[in-house]
Amino acid sequence: MSRKLLGLRTLVTIIMMAKLSLSHAPFFPHPEDNFAEFSETAEVGWGSPNVGWRIAPALHIIVNGIHRLATIDTGSTGALMDKSFLPSFDPEEAEEGHVFYSSSKILEEGHWIPDIEIEYFGPRGVRIMSKTPVLAVERAVSCPQFNQTLHGHRCPKNATTGVIKRAVQQPYFGIGFGRDRDTSSQATPDRNPMINIVSINNVTIDRTKYHPGYIITDRALIVGLTSNNTQGFVMMDLEKGPNWEKDHRAWGGPKVSVAFNNETYARGSQGSLLVDTGVTQMYLKAGRQFQPDDAIKFAIPDESNPVVSYTITNGGPRNAMSPSKILNSTSLTPYVNTGRNFLTKFDILYNPIEGQYGFRFKGTGEEQFVKFHKA
Ligand SMILES: *[C@@H]1O[C@H](CO)[C@@H](O)[C@H](O)[C@H]1NC(C)=O
Ligand SMILES: *[C@@H]1O[C@H](CO)[C@@H](O)[C@H](O)[C@H]1NC(C)=O
Ligand SMILES: *[C@@H]1O[C@H](CO)[C@@H](O)[C@H](O)[C@H]1NC(C)=O
Ligand SMILES: *[C@@H]1O[C@H](CO)[C@@H](O)[C@H](O)[C@H]1NC(C)=O
Ligand SMILES: *[C@@H]1O[C@H](CO)[C@@H](O)[C@H](O)[C@H]1NC(C)=O
Ligand SMILES: *[C@@H]1O[C@H](CO)[C@@H](O)[C@H](O)[C@H]1NC(C)=O
């Protein structure tokens, strides 16, 4: 993965300009010019008090005519809620499904109800609407050994370690990407509400003016990428995920390199990065076991051309980006879930069309533990 400075469209423009004016010095537009022709966007303020990312962000929603609050999780893909919150449906007609949270080991079992329209509303009357299948949850169970390939969509009886009883469970909306680790996964882009927005303020979006994608800031979730709202972001190219042939929005997670103490970044320690609004802790798998007081250094996407680099300690002195704690990841490959404290210093951006992930620094620049390497 390399840092993307120029989109294909701008590259074509440059080539055309070069042909037109060979005698002039080359002109390099700013990266945000990728979005120059797009103007439709909406900023939906969080419906949760966002004090230093101590709690997971949430948005006010209307579903089936009722006002509720939905948790917004970048660590999973797909919206779910108790089946009683959704219009009644015939389970025979709906696709059997699940969402599994690898951090908590909770398996949500249910059926995907197609074409559910959800309205989100923020301060000053801003409204947007998504249209996706929504998982109508029938049962939530703790299922530590869950393996989709072996078990399909239901936790086997002998693997269930408890039913999670949550009668008035808050709707939980996974808006992340790169969570589909195989082609049978249900964590696919068609189920991601924030890349399937259909209207803004009750006007159907115009695909020539609306560029799908979202930005997460301290204040709001912003949908629709424009030159204006992408200013200050440095973009990284994403690699194709396992479902990319089926849906060209199915990108893999960004990359990260990890180094312990004063060691150099080990080969083999480069893995997948997840900035997860759903958890405060970090999950780490990086080539070797980590020990108490280890200084752990991250370079995103890698040490030779980093966009972001930062350091935390495992249990030692804390900084704003330190997770509440660091846990062993159960991932089979190198992997870092930063936990949501990462968002105290960076806004993040996801562009599902060209496959880009972006960071924008919001610190003072005087922090010793973090560096933003602007293009
Ligand atoms: C971008 O921001 C400028 C200044 O705030 C504003 O004048 C302009 O209309 C905005 N452009 C778009 C496309 O929203
Ligand atoms: C799930 O099971 C399949 C088939 O046995 C196996 O190949 C795969 O590694 C398992 N996945 C995990 C995460 O254990
Ligand atoms: C559950 O039962 C299946 C089939 O009888 C067996 O293969 C599997 O190992 C059991 N799993 C556990 C966690 O006991
Ligand atoms: C949105 O538009 C539809 C169709 O034009 C209309 O029936 C509905 O009342 C409008 N809703 C709001 C909140 O303006
Ligand atoms: C890292 O290097 C510095 C300077 O050489 C040294 O003071 C420090 O103790 C080292 N830290 C570790 C964890 O080895
Ligand atoms: C991670 O797992 C190893 C054993 O595989 C264990 O020694 C270590 O204490 C664990 N670390 C944490 C933070 O749980």
C-alpha cells in the first residue's frame, strides 16, 4: 500500500495538461481535488456526549417511525437491532444471518430484513437516510469458539457459554470495512449504512454530486466527500478485500507496522489496522508477546513512508492515545485494533469508491508521542 497523492482522474487531467502545455512546469493539484466535482454532504452531530471518546459515539435514528439511539461502531459492518424494533417480517423470506464481534465473542443471531430505511438526524434539522438490510436479532449469545465456516450463522449448542439477555438492546450500527475475512462473510459493503446513503434532508442524493464515504470527527459523522471537507487529510490506498470482485467497495483494512521498545520494526510485524469506535482497549498481535512496560511504537502504514506514527506503553505512563489496556488479539495474522482513544488526536476518513483511508491530525503538534507526517 502506498500513500495516494493523486487520484486517477487528476492523473488523467495532468497527462492531458502536460500534452497541452509541454513547455510549462508540471502542475500538482492538492489531493483533495479528487472530490472537486462533488458538493452534496451532510454533517450529523453525535447524539452522545463525546467527552474525549470515553463512550462509544451514537446517532439519533428513526426506525419504523420510532426515535431511538444507535451506537456507531467502526469495528464491525452491518446494522442490527432487536427484531421487535423492525417492521414485522416473514422469517421464511428473509436471509438467515449473524454479526459476530471478535472482541467480545458475542454472536448476534437473526435474519437480514432487506431495504430498511433508517433516518439519522442531528442538530439544526439535518437529516440523512440509509437503505440497507438490517439484522433483526432473535438471540444474542456468547460464543467464544464461533467459526462461520464451521457453524454458519448459529452458535452450536455445545459452544454457547451464555445467552445475553438484553430486552431493550440499543441498535448497533457497524459502519466499518475490511471485516470480511472470506467470501462467505456477511460483513459486506451492501450492509454498511454509512456508505449506502440515499437521501439528505429528504432529497434523493445525486450521484454526480454525492461522493460516498464518511468522516468521523469529535463533533459529528459527515457523509459525502467534498474538496472542502477532506482538506487536511492524508490518504492511503487500500488493498482489495476477499469480496472485491463481488462488490468493488469491499476494501481490506489499512496497514500498520509495530516495533517494541527500541527494536526496529520487525519484518512480519506489519499487519492490519482497525480504528474501532466500539472499544476502549487495544487488541494486539505483532510477531511476539508483549510484556508489562513495553514501549510499543506504531507506524501507519509502514516505517518507510509513515502517515502517522505513535507510541504507547503497556501499562506504563499513559498519553491521550493510550488504550484502557492492551489485550492479546485472537487474530491469526498480525493485527492492531487501536481502540477509540486513537480518535483523540485524529479525524478519520473512509472513501469506499477509490479505496482510501485518511487521517487528519487534530493535536497541537507538541505531543511527544505522536507524529503526523503530512504529504
Ligand atoms: C467550500 O468552502 C468555502 C469557504 O467556506 C465556500 O465558500 C464554498 O462554497 C465551499 N464549497 C463547496 C463546494 O461547498
Ligand atoms: C475456521 O474453520 C476453518 C475450517 O476448519 C479453518 O480453516 C479456519 O482456520 C477456522 N478459523 C479460525 C479463525 O479459527
Ligand atoms: C461440539 O460438538 C461437535 C459435534 O458433536 C464436536 O465436533 C465439537 O468438538 C464440540 N465442540 C465443543 C466446543 O465441545
Ligand atoms: C419527505 O418527502 C416525502 C415524499 O416527497 C414526503 O412524503 C415526506 O413528508 C417528506 N418528509 C419530511 C420529513 O419532510
Ligand atoms: C531505549 O533507548 C534509550 C536511549 O538509548 C534508553 O534510555 C532506554 O532505556 C531504552 N528503552 C528500552 C525499553 O530499552
Ligand atoms: C498473551 O498471551 C500470552 C500467552 O500466549 C501470555 O503469556 C500473555 O500474558 C498474554 N498477554 C496478555 C496481555 O494477556
